[in-house]
Amino acid sequence: MATVKRHPRLPGKLWIGTYEFYLKRVHRGDPRLEADAEGMSFWEDSNRGILILDTLDTRHELEVIWHEVTHCVNWVGDIDEDEKPIEGEDIAEKQGVLFTQFFLDNPRFEAWLSFTLKRIRQERAKSDDSADKPAEAA
Ligand SMILES: [Zn+2]
């Protein structure tokens, strides 16, 4: 009898610092997502969230989520990306603190991430197997 594995779902909310952000997959053409964007993040009081295009493959989706989470971490950490210069060491210090807090505060994201990384590794292993190369000697 086959065991049914439950796939952790992408959580609908994330804590970043002391701020709650929604996390949603949206279709291409969603008016909230810029025309050619794969992801976007917002941090107005009334609209704090991350949108991810729903057609990305597993690995690329993770990369885009990470990209957007990093923008949000930078906002929370007052790491101004465009205006004032900030030293690399200060960026790394703030990101280290905030990403640690991120993992502590988002256990459902951790479960989804762990599952997603396994899936990406499996897909990568499969594509390695199908590559046109001889099998390794035992
Ligand atoms: Zn960006």
C-alpha cells in the first residue's frame, strides 16, 4: 500500500521582523503584479505582502521568494537599497539577525522550504540521470 505524503503548502503569511506579510501566488495579468515581474513585495501599512507569479518552476519560485523576502528583510532592517550607502558588514550583520528571526518565527515556511529543497534535489538528480553519459561503474 502506498503511503500518501502530505506536501507542506506554501504558507499564506510570513513574519519578517515584527511585521506580518501575506504571501500569494498570482496569475500573470494580475493587476497587482507589474507586467513583466515574477514577484513583487509591498510594505505599506495597508498592504504588506509578497506576490509570486504562479507559473514558475520549483527552483525558480524559491529563488524569487528569496529575492522578495530579502527586499522585505532589507526594509525591516532599514537597509536602504537605493539611497544611503551602508557598509557590507552592517548589511550582513542585520541580515544575519533578521534571517535568524525569520526562521524562528516561520515554522510553516521552514517545513515548506525543507520539502521544496528535497524536491529540487530530486529533480536535479533525475535530470543528471537522464543526461547522455555512461552509468558509473559499481
Ligand atoms: Zn527586486
